[in-house]
Amino acid sequence: MSSLALAFGAAMLISACSQTGAALTGDEKVTVGQQAAAAKQPDGWVNQELLLQLKEVRAELAAVREEVKALNGEMQKLSVNGGAAAGPPQPAPAQVAKVELAGLPVLGKRGAEVAIVEFSDFECPYCARHHVETFSQIKKNFIDDGKVKYFSRQYPLPFHNGAKGAAVAALCAGKQDKYWQMRDGLFAHKGSLNSAALEATAKEVGLNLKKFSACTTDASMGAQVDSDMVYGDSIGVSGTPKFFIGRVSGNTLVDVSVLDGAQPYGAFVAALNKKLAK
């Protein structure tokens, strides 16, 4: 039910309650003032009938009040949920058995037995928040000391106009062994990630601009981004950021756990420590 319909229904019921309450107040005054006299009149039975009708009206009013109460509860839910009524409970996402790691940009020491795979979008504000607030702590406390590897996959959302171009730019920076520096620069950039912004960021991180430009126009790089998205879809990615945390077995992540969205650092600590303890 829409919020407008609920509001209209509540208003109509409240109006009906107000009108009925006013009528009852008048009837009650008449009945209390005349009940004794009516009992002495030959037509006293008429007043008794009116009293029965009044009792029925009171019962109806109580039912209307309960309906108004229920509608108010639904309207409060609409307010909390941003204007959309809460739907039925959603099924738990299917378990992901493994995530492929071959050929991905990776940060960390070769011998690390636990890894994170992030699907990200360079124009996603939640991805940027994770990068600034949480990734730096994970890097300092888990990656730099050799316990964890961090893999990156691309998932540019279609309504972010510059996201795919930025993903291609990051992969092209990786061709010059500067993927992670480019990633830092792209997430730090304020404003549109248009071609001028991508070239400026490439220059800031010290890329060979001629090679970079040739790479970004190579159709195979866009196809690589598309491949990441198709693979992400196949393992349940539908938004960013999304993280898969597990143990490394060759070129595969196994014993996989999933975190959705810009989770606080503590959520990663708990998930990583659980994997490291095995």
C-alpha cells in the first residue's frame, strides 16, 4: 500500500471517529438527562432501543480506533523505510564456495594464507568511504605484516557514468605496475572522473602517458572490466562494495565469507581473525 493511500485511509477513519465521537457526546448528554423521565413515560421502550443502538455505535467506534492505530503503525514503518512499505523477508544469499583469483591486481606478501577480494566502483561513495576509513587500517594491520592479501575486481555500476572508464584506467595503470597508486588517486579525486581527470591522475602517479592513453583505448581492457562484472553477477554481486574473505588455495579463495557494503573496520577484524585462526 502506498503512503498516500495509508494517509488518506487514516484521515478518513480519524474524521469518522471525530464525527461519531461528537454525536455520541450529544446523545449521552440527552440520555443521561432524560433516562429517568423516559422510564416513567408510556413510550419508555423507545429510549431503551436508543440505548441499545448507542451501545452498538460505541462498539463500532472502538473497532474504528483499532483500525486507525494499525494504520498509524504502518505509516510509521513507511517513514522509517524511506517511503516504501517493508516487503516480505528476503531469503539468505546462497553460500559462495570459491572465488577465482588468477590475474587480479593483488596487494600483499606471497605467503599470506588469507585474502580479501573486493568488488568496487570508483564513483561509489561507499567504496570511497571504505577506502579512506577502513582499507588503510586493514593494510597497516593485516597486509603490510604479511598475514593477508588484498585482491581487487571491477564492478562499475551502470548509473555511474565515469566508473567504467576509471576501472579501465586503473587496470591500465596496473600494466605499469601502479594499479594501487592509481586506485588511491581515483578514490581521492573530487568531482567527475572524465577523461581529463583520469589523465591528470595518471600523471600524478607517474605513468607513461603515451602508454596509458593507448591502453585506455584498447577494447580488450573494457572487455576485462565486463568480464569482472559478469563473474561478479555469477557469485551474487549486485552492488558495491562487496567483499569475499577466505583462505588462499592456489589461485582460488576457499572457505569464503561475505561482507556487504562499507562495513566498519571491526567487522573485517572479526572475519579475518576467524580465518587466520584455522
